[in-house]
Amino acid sequence: MTKPKVLITGASSGLGLALAKRLNQDYCLILHASKEENIKELREGNYVLAADFSNPDELNEFCKKLKKDHGDDLFAVINNAGITIDKPLVFQPERDIDKMLMVNLKAPIMITKTVIKLFGLKKRGVVIQMSSCVAETGNAFQSVYSAAKAGLIAFTKSIAKEVANLYDNHRIRVLSVSPGFIETPMTDAVPQTEKEKYLTMIPAQRFGKPEEVAETIAFLLSEKASYINGSNIDINGGLF
């Protein structure tokens, strides 16, 4: 039996790599990865698509190739690729602002636009946007990143409603997930004093693991989550 295809963007490290390892059990994966050496063990039976999402031309080509090569049997998309360049806004170069908005917001929007059309024909499919707890709380020196991630939540809710108006009797779901402080290469770069401060704010009294996020997303892709739609799922140990 052919496995349904799932696209994971940003699959070469952190949450994306944990997702790829977990979902490889049940799906044929389309892996967008910047560090292909990290996904060598996952290449067998799967596909790799490369693109720099901060480049509009590469993003457009990525969407075209996704549709052409995988559109017929694509089941789900997880828009996980992300980038943060932490600085006070007054010192943030416009090129860095553009890069963060392209990768964190426009790329998920354009990929979602591509796949919703495909899912509409089949009347089934799942789109999951990887947002962040800072979308709801805000965070100093991450104003642009926070704004982009908040945009993903609003985008998710809006698209879920649009799909309901466009397609009758469909099984298309659009969701977002907002992880808190998860142990990844991105959070490894946070100074130890900042980590200790965050730890005091988390009721669970520990940081999350990528595998915990991956298990949640595996559930959201399953039929057991078929009534969850347009929702943002917080995975943060109680950090609000």
C-alpha cells in the first residue's frame, strides 16, 4: 500500500528533523532541507526538495515543483521552516526584516496557496503551520519574528473558514502549532542566564523536547484529530 505524502519544510534540524524521524514511520516524506547531510538516513523511500525561501524566485519554483511532482498524492504539509535574527527593531536592517517575513510568513502562505488548490480537488488534506509562543506573548528583540508567527495564526483561522466556503463535503483541515521553549539548535544559542529566567516562568519546570512536538503533530495528522480545525495548539509547558 502506498504511503500518503507529507511535506516538511525546514526538515534538516531541530523540530523539523524530529518531525521527519517520527512521521517517517507512517508517511512518504517530501523533505525541504538546508543541510542534506542531516537527513541522509531519511532519504530512502522519500524525496528531497531544496530552496531558499528568502528568495522569491526559488520559493515560486519550489511551489511549482511541489505541484508538478507530488500534487496527485500529497496528503499534508507542515510549514516548519523558520528564521529569527534577534535585534532591537531600531537596529534591524531592512534586508533582515524582509528575510524573516519571507521565510516565516510569505513562504507558508504561498505553499498553502499551492496545496489548498490541490486538496480542494481531492476534498481532503491537512496543513499545519509552525507558529510560536511569542506569537501570543511577544518577545523583546524578536518583534518581526513574533509578528510573522502571529500572522500565521490569523492566516490559519482565516484559511480554515475560506476552505469551508469554497468546498462542500470536504475533509481539509488547517491548523497551527505554537511551541514554547523547546530544546533545539535555535534555543541552544540562547544565553544561559536567559534560559534560567525562562525556566522559572514555565509551570512544567523544564524545557520541551522536539519529540513531544512531533508526537502532537503526528496526532493532528491522524483521523483521531478530524474535528480539530482552524485551531492553534500550544505546546509550551504552561508558558504564557
